[in-house]
Amino acid sequence: MSLSEIKDRIAKAETEHGRAPGSVQLIAISKVQPEARVRAVLEEGHRVFGENKVQEAQGKWPAFREEFGPVEVHLVGPLQTNKARAAMELFDAIHTLDRPKLAGTLARLAQEMGRCPDLFVQVNTGEEDQKSGIRPADADEFIAEARKLDLPLGGLMCIPPVDEEPALHFALLAKIAERNGLGGLSMGMSGDFERAIAQGASHVRVGSAIFGERDYG
């Protein structure tokens, strides 16, 4: 599938669900993708990308930004506290604020650096032990604590369990966001982004449907 096809599907879903045209931002997930594929999407004019790892992004985006001008890069994978400074220097948004220790580190660095990327709190909507994120029952308290630290919270993010209906998780995330006055909802991937848009997604994270399957070999 091509970038233009994905954009057409997003526009159609916006219309079908009464969303304003252009209200959903497409994050092209370029992790583990060959440079040639990423370059092709840049050459098509897309300027919002997502990466899973700080180190991989450091090796890729400074040169691309120099060549193509401003490109928004979002961190959508787990962030270790020892990589927090590098992440804050490189990324425009971090979608994986998932624990108090990381919140404290980001707050300290934000004071020191005088800037902070937009932050999304990752909520573990499926309460899966192997997945990071704040449990839904703890989300309100965590959001309040993050705000006390003056962190710029843009919204919430989730990755639903693979064997459950994602729309239920998107609806839960939207409910938590609404009661906490947060407008950003980072949810929906290649297989379910239209269902995420129906539930109010502001950012959808699409990788393989744009770039092709990843080769982890």
C-alpha cells in the first residue's frame, strides 16, 4: 500500500466519523526500515515520522533533517532514563511516558534545557504484564503528578492487546483523556487506524502499510 492510499483512507475515516479534515496526524513509523524506503517517503513530501529507539533515530534523522529541512520525529518506543537527554534533544514528541521515575527525569532535564518535547502518557489499557504503561486505574493520579512537574502533556497513547478488539481499548483511552482534559490520542496502527479515528485518535502510527514489512534479520 502507498502513502497516498493511507492518507486517502485517513481522510475518508475523518469524513465518515464527523472529524474535521486534517485533524488526524499520520506518523509514518520508520523503525528498522531501510534508508531507501524512508527517503522515498520523504521525497513524497511526508514530514512526520516515528522511531522506536533513540540510537537508531540518532543514526538516521540528523542527516535527513539536514537534507530535507524540518522533519517531526516522534519516539514511540520505550525510553530508558539514561537515554532521556538524547531523546529530548532529538524528538519533537515522546509517546511513552510510562512511569514516575521517567517523569521526574524529564522534568529535571526540561528545567535544565529550557525546552521539552510534547509528551503522551502511555496507558497499558490491557493491563498486560509484559507491556509498559500506566494501569488505567492509576492514570488520573499519574497525570496529576506529571502536571505538578510542569510537564507538557499532549495526550495519551496505547497499544491494545493483539487478541482483543482494539476499539474497546481506544474508547477506554478516550474516556481517560476526556476526564483529564487531554486532547491528544495516539492510537491506531496499520491494521486498525480507522477504528482509532472513529474513537477520536489525533495521531495514528502506521508503519508496514506504508513502507512494507520490516526485516528484523
